[in-house]
Amino acid sequence: MVTTLLLLVAIVAILVAAYLFVWKKPRRARASPSPNGRARGPEPDQDLSSLKPGDVVALWSGKEALVERVVACRETLPGRVTRWDWVFLEGGQLLAATPAGNVLYADTVVLHQGTAPFEQLTGEVERGGVLKTFEARVREGTIGSDPVFFEHEGQRYRVQSTGTFAVPDQPVPEAQVWSDVQADEGQNVYFKLIGSDGTQVLGIWTSHIALLFGRALAAADVREIYRSGR
């Protein structure tokens, strides 16, 4: 009788120990499911630096834009070469993919030679020419304390930078200003302005001047890129 009781106690002890080991041990953490309960797929493609003609960019607004042309640009300065891409999208939009960040320009205005805004931008320093005054103050080291502004259609924009660019061995759009880009880098001028509301302005000066108005893009502003042929 005693032997049988001891045997039962031993069996119960073994079962309790097995329960504690198997059912009460810490469980490995599992990845949280996606909001719709499905397994998460691969992250969306948002790399603007490798866009090609035929790709489609899906933007924050829900709109999608087809890439029509990509022009690789460079600016050559003593001891330094800067490279960036101008991505021409359908509908006249331009996406600038630069080392300093990405900007989407949605609207373009052309300032023709002989007009007051054109002369205001390109005139000599003594005549208040905006671009040459900016460059003179940069050389003098006074641009930080004495910035240069350009007024256009009731808005005031501060000049941020000027430079020249080359697009070696690449076709450019057959549009005003762009079609006059020269092989000589020194003949192709660009400049950047910024408004008090954060509006980004890109100026391209060849024969006439194109002013492109847009906004800086954050990473979340590009929902996905659909690659051509995939």
C-alpha cells in the first residue's frame, strides 16, 4: 500500500514538472502583424536616385507621374565636382534629385529677354541686378548679413545660390530655355531662391530664364516607385 502511494506521488510530481517546463517556459516574441492582419511585404521602393524613363513615381497626393527624361548634371569648381539629376515628369513637372535633398517643381514661368523681371535678375550690380549683386556679396563675405532678394508677382524670394551646369552628351527637352542649353558649361546658369513660406524656386538661364516653383520632398512624400519593365 505504501509503495503504491509513493509511486502515485512520484508520477504526480513528474507530471507537474513536465507541465511547468513545457507550458510555462517563456515564449519567443513574434513579429507584430500588419494592420490588415496580413504578413508584411517588402518595403516600397522609394529610391529617387536611380529613376529611369518609363518609371512611375507615386506621390503623397495620391497622384502618379511618369518619368519622361532623366538628365544627369554636373557643376565643376576648383577641386570639386557636384553631380545631380533633373528628372522630367509628365505634365511639365521637374524633380531635382540632389545630394542636398529632393525638390519637386510643379509650375514654370518663362521670363523673356527684354522684360523688366529678366533685367532685374541679370542686370549689372550698379543697376541692382539680383544675381550679380548676390555673387559680389558672396565674394566680399557680406551675404550673410546683407542678403539679396528678388520680388516676383507680389512675393519676395531670397537668393540662396548661383552656379553653372553641364549636361555632357545628353539630349535636353525641346522646350523654351532648356533647348538652348550649351555644351560650354559657362553658358548655362542656374540659381536657387526660397520664399518666406518655404517655396523653392529654381532658375535656369540660357537664352531666356525659366523660373520653376516647387517644394522640398520629405522621404514620406514619395509613396512608391514603379520601375519600368518590372
